[in-house]
Amino acid sequence: MENDLFARLWAALDRDASLDLFRGAVRRESITGNEANVVAYLREAMGRLDLSGLTMADFLPGRPNVWGERKGAGNGRRLLFIGHTDVVHVDGWRENWVGTERENPFGAAIVDGAVWGRGAGDLKAGITSSLAALALLDAAGITLAGDVSFAFVGDEESGQPGTGVSAGIKDYVTRIEAGEVARPDFVVYVEPTQLAVYPAQIGFFITDITITGRSAYFGVPELGKDALRASHAAMSALWKHSDEISARAEHKLVGRSFLLITGLTGGGYIAVPEKCELSLIRKLLPGESLDQAAADIEAAVRGAIDDPEITVTFSYPAGRDHALGGTAAEIEEGRADVSLLSQAIGGALPGRGGIEGAPFWSESPFFVNRLGIPTVYCAPGDIRNCHTYNEHVEIEEFLAAVVGFAAFMARFCGTVD
């Protein structure tokens, strides 16, 4: 019976139409802040699927989300596919590929069996494969008992100044909390996973540390307070702290905690350095307190600088679902719905659908931690080539996602004859 479903879906799949939908989305430049450009395209595609409650609404002026649903014909469960519409910048892309078919970052060129372009993997393949999956069910004559809903939100990427604080999903989950949008029973967030299923993800926060001493002429350094020397002590303490937290525990799916110092600026010209600035990022495991982790970092730095005339300040510029950053999240990997998705993907493309952990932060914690709704990541695309000049998605993988998502919709929501 299971093999019959996949044979039926593959036979009904319109490969060209599915691929055209995907490539059309890549061609709509939607660098963070310009989400409207692709949202209009997605709304049109969603309209062709005859979704009810199809809504496009701004989460910030001129920056819309779009959502809608296919109501089931019976009493099945409710499933949500969600993903972000914005992509990162394309600085240097054209120069890297000048004179080749990949020169246009939004050209959606097909090269060696893959679609290339900014946003191909992160994450327009996931968005369009989920929509194409519903179209495939229609083409195969399969009617769902439960509801399938779609929501595509902006402001997830953080590469543009003043953006990337998850404003889009904050607006959407607030609508769920208010009862304006129906609450799903299970969520698939379509970040690229190479069609693995990720029931766990890391947390993170960024800390900017400013160390301020007192400048003095180089000939009389005893009159100054050397911020650069103090920063050396701080960094030594931070690296030691990273080793300590890494040794505490290892999560089966996402590994160990650590911190990475990502930037250092300071000093001047022939004078005792008055100010030094450090930046770091901290990885958290599910179950780790973000507040406690930040407090531990502050204690390590202050403990390393014993001069009361040198001041230290901390800021946290990347608040997401938490004021300081993004929390980690996980659901039980042995859940029946997780296994069902894994089996559906594996049935569409043997060898895929394995259970792994997300080495990135995205927006599942808004559902898992804030709303208590089980959520996983699953989609075509390889996160390792996203945000690079090599962003691409294999066509075979994309089409398998269409079939796998369609099979999962049928199995999760149930069908009616």
C-alpha cells in the first residue's frame, strides 16, 4: 500500500511545473527588507491552489507575510508548512561568477542538474516544494481529511542593518495566540536539511563587549590604563570558559556547547589603548538557560579584569525569541509524527529522511518553546552552501521533496475516498 502511494505520486508529478515554480521564486530578489517582491509571487501561486483564508498582511510597513490553508474534507489533523521569504545579500556574487551562466544571483540557472541562485536553498526550494506537494495531491486525485496550511514570513535573515529580528514570525505567532489563525498540530519549517529531519536545534546569542581604560602618551604608559592588555586577559578567560562548557555535556543530535570570539578592535597610534571591543557568539544546547549562559560570560570577563579603573559593558544585539538571542529547541525524536515524516521522505528518495540535529538557529523555538507545538526542520538544500557563492539545490532532491511532502500530508492528515 505504501509503495502504491509513492508510485501514484511519482506518476502524477508534473516535474516541469514544479521546477518552474521553484525557479520563479529564486528569480524574485527578496533580500531582507524586500520580501514583498517574492510574497506577491507566492500569493499568486497559493491562489492557484484554491486555498481558503488566503491573506497577505504587513508585519512592518511594506513588508508582508502571506498565509492560507486547504481545508480538509474530514476530521484529520492540521499541518503547517512555514518558511522565511527573505534571503541574504549577494555582495561579490556577480564578480565571482562573471562571464558564466551563474553570474546573475537571481537567474535560477540550471547547471549540472541543480538550480543555482541566492535563496535557492535558503529557502525557496523548501517553500515551493511544499506548495507543489499540495498541487501533486490534487493531480493524483487524493483528498485530505485534515487541513494543510502554509505561512511564509519575513525578516529571518540577519545580514542587513536594522533587520533580521524575526519580526515576521513574531507577527504570525501572535495571530495564532489571538485565535486569528488556527493552531496547527504539527509544523514543518522548511529550512534546508538535505531532506533529513531535524527535531532539535541549537540556541545562540551574540555578545559585544566594550573594555574602556585610559589613554596616555606611549612615553609615560604608567599614566594610562591599557584596554588592549585587559582584553587579552578577557579573551584568555573566555577561551577557558569555552573549554569548560564544551566538556559539560554532548547532545546526541547537536553536539557540544562552545563560544567563538568573532571580532577584536582596539588601539590607536603611539598611545596606551583606551578602548577595545570584542564580539563573540555562544552556542547553546537544548535545556541550557540563555540568561545563565550570558551571566556566566559576564562573570568570566569581569573576573579576568581586576583593575577597578577599567570598565566593561556588555550588549546583546541579536534578540530573537529571547531578549538576548535565540533559544535552543527540541522535541522527542521518537514521536510518531517525526517518524512519519522520516518515512515519507525516505520513501520518496531512499537514503534520505534520517533524524539529525540543526547546526543553525532558525525560528522553530517560536512554536516549540512559545506555543508548545511540535516542530521540525525538513527541506531540500544544503545549509553548507547557503549564504555562499555556491548556493544551489539538486533538482532530484527538490522533486523528491515534492513527493515526500505530499506523502506526508496524506499520511499525517489522512485521506477520504
